[in-house]
Amino acid sequence: MSIKPIAPAMLLLSATLVIGPLIHAQSPAATISLEDRAWMATQIYHTISTFFPGLSKEKFDADYAEYLRTIVQSDERRNFDLASMEFVARLHDGHSWFYDNWLDHTTAQPNGFIAYPLAGQWTVVRSNLDSVKAGDVITAIDAETIEGFFARNRKYVSASSDRDAGVSFFDTPVIFPENFTLTLVDGRRIPIDRKNDRKNAEPLPKTAGRWLVEKSVAYIKVPTFHGIETQAQALTYLKEFHDAKAVILDVRGNPGMGEPIALQSALMGKPYQSWTDSSALHGGPLLRSYDAAYPEHSTITTSDAVVHPFDSAYSGRLIILTDRMCSCACEDFVMPFKYSKRATLVGETTAGTFSFTRYIPFQNGMILNIAAIHHTFPDGLQFEGVGIAADVPVGIVPDDLRSGRDVVLKTALELAQQP
């Protein structure tokens, strides 16, 4: 299950709330009572209708009626989970999702690799299995084409666009059989046993830095903004490279998961506009007294905020490498550099999903995360489901991954050495 990270600012927006006097404590039970299903459904409905910005009430109510018809038909917990995942995924928002931790112990063991479409081919981009390599192209899951399998199961994946859903698809293992066969474009057939396959441990993400051209062009890789260590190390490298003619900052694959303001300020060096934020308010004395549309919702929008960074920021040429896996806080980091023209973005358009959220862990191990604030670009154009476009688009193909060829970095280095 691809779990989009929760921005720290969300914690200021709303405290974590554990709900459920009727919900039984987390247990290994494979069934869920009608009473508990009804209680969960009402909490899901209430949370979405209260917090989700720009909700289409008519469509939402129709979707909810269909959801209710589905969940009353079976007491199997997995069926309830899939129905709830599908219902929330209909919001088409990468930060609005439902998940059940119980699945991790039953039928949701990781696939062991991540794949998504590159140049029209479903390509393995990362793998912890010895039998599956980066650059392998998948054509089928068991007897079904990969395109057909994706189309049939796309409905369970919370995403802000089909491209975002493709990135998260293989990271949503509950929708895959516990045992299946991958057919690759070269004819190989690879059996996958999600429960028993030996998976190599992923190395902990660490910031890396080095000179690409001594005393002239430096490179810093920041794999995540989670915690303070990766960002602190990036600032240490930036101090070392402060006299560089150009710095190439690589945030490809960075899922955000934190607050990037320290590194952002150290690189910006010029005022910039922030996001335009929109949130929905429902009820309350102010709306009851002054909103003629009550009990419908009102939308509050903030914009035109100008941020003034530190005077001591790095002032050399800045190139940022981006891809479709740069999401959430990573996009919050990148956006000001794009709109202030402080940096040149090279690579792919980012994921297009960044929201402050309402996060609710239930006592039975289920989790609901709902977007509470949506962002648009400073000029008012849509961001969610669109992403931040690279100034210099560079596509990669499966053979680039197989050969270890980094065409994005190569392009950036050529730009950095231009007069």
C-alpha cells in the first residue's frame, strides 16, 4: 500500500484522533460485524464530508450509497477493506486513502519490487529480489496482460492522476495474488511468492554529495526529507560546495515525509510566492450566522504570501533533478524554485500530490487519511494531479535502467558547464 506521508503542518491543523467506542480492538479476526462496518462507514462519510476541499456532494453521496450496498453483503474483513479503499480512491486524491494494518499480517506482504510505465512499457525501477532486476519489462501478471491487470485493479489505488496510480500500483500489494507469475518482454517467467520470497534489505536512505567537476560543479542527492539527518547532511555538503559555480540537487525518488524549509532557505536567495491554499469549513457559529448557504460548506482560500529567505543563501547556479516519485513535501520544496526561476528543473514532471491531511487511526488497526487543504500554484493554475513540470524534460527508457545509464544527470551536467 502506498502511504503518502503526512506533512508536519497537518499536526497543527488537527490533532490525531482515535475514534470508535463501537469498534473492537485490533485482533486477528478475519471478519468484521455489521455493527462495526456501519460504524466505520459513518466515520468515513463524516470525515470526508467535513474536511475534503471541493467535494462534489451529489457524486459523493451516490458513491457512498454504492459503497453501503457493497459492505453489507459480506462480513469478510478483507472485502470491507477493499471496498473502503475503492470508495476513498474515488476522490482521486493521492493523500486521501484508507488502509488496514491487519492486511500487513495476512495478505499484503510486499511484492519485493516497484514497477511503473516508462516509454509505454511497465518497467521495474527498483527491486529487492534477486530474480527481478531494474530495467526488466513486464508484459503480464499470470495469464492477464499487465495493462488489463492495472485497468481492473486501478480502482483500489488512491492517486491524484493515472500516472500517480501507476507509480503506486506495485506498492499496493493487497490487490495482487499472494502467488503470481511475472511474464517479461524477453519471454522469461518469474514466479513471485509474496509471503515466502527472500527479499534483500533496502539500504537506509542517506544524503550523498561529491564534486562532479572539481571546485566547479557539485552534486547533492537528498532521498527524503523525513527526520533531520538527511537535510542536515545536505546543508553540510552545501557549506563544502558553497563556492561552486553550480550545484546539482537530486530529489528524484524523494517522497517528502518532512519539512524541507531549512535546505530550501539555504538555496533560495530571493523572495518567492507560496502556494495558494484552499480548505473547506462546515458548520460552526460563524457560518451559521453569516453564510446564506448554510448548511453547505464555505471555502477559505489564502494566497499572495511572499517568503523572504536568508541573505546568506547559496548564490551560484542551481539545477534540480526531478521525477514522478518526487511528491508531497518534495514538491513543496521544488515549487518555489520553479516559480521564482531560481533553479532549472531537469527530468520528469513531479507526482502532483501535496495536501495537509486529517489522519485518523481507528482502534481496530484501520486508518483513514483525508486531504484537508488543497494547493494550487501561485498563479492559480491547478497543481493536484498535474505536478511541477521540468524546464528541461528528459525521459528515460528501460535500457537506461538496465545499463545503469543516468541520462538525466548527464543532461544536468552539460547544462551546468555551459557559460
